Amino acid sequence: MTVEEALQKLGSQSLPFLQLFRHGSMSVEIYQPLEVDRQQPHLQDEIYVIIRGTGMFQHGSDQYPFAPGDLIFVAAGVEHHFFNFTPDFSTWVIFYGAAGGEALE
């Protein structure tokens, strides 16, 4: 599925995210918040791959800028959100692993 196809499917609904694929514990979504990112910490580890747009990302107590092509990892249960993002912002979201996050070896 292309980015444009995913965004078109997303645009046909009222939620800012759409699950596109699932296999075992892994799922892939496209996410495009409008004005405010209202997400809460998730039960699984996740990876964001920024598709388009720029802005800032809050990860726990840290803040840093993001841009297209950036990859952001967030461990399960960590407070995080995007802010000050451009209107065209969208990202792939990949959730994986057990609830509570992967165990470190």
C-alpha cells in the first residue's frame, strides 16, 4: 500500500489513525492528528516513521524536532506526543511485542 492510498483510506473516516496491517503481535497504522495529538501511553513498544511534516516530539521529559524520514522509538508505557506540527504531518506507527514491552536482554 502506498502512502497516498493509506492517507486516502484514513481520510474516509473520522479517527486520526487507521490500522492497515496486523500479523501476530505486530500492527501497522497510519496516524495523522489534526491540530492536537491526544494519544496516551500504549501497552506495546512502538516505532514511528515520519512520512511528512515537521514539528516537535515529547518523549518522557525530553523534547526534540522531527522531520520526514525520522524514526522514533517509544517503549511501552512512556508518555509521548507530537506538538507544534505542520498541518501535513503524518506518520507510520508500528506496534509490536507483548503488553508491557519487550524484555531487554
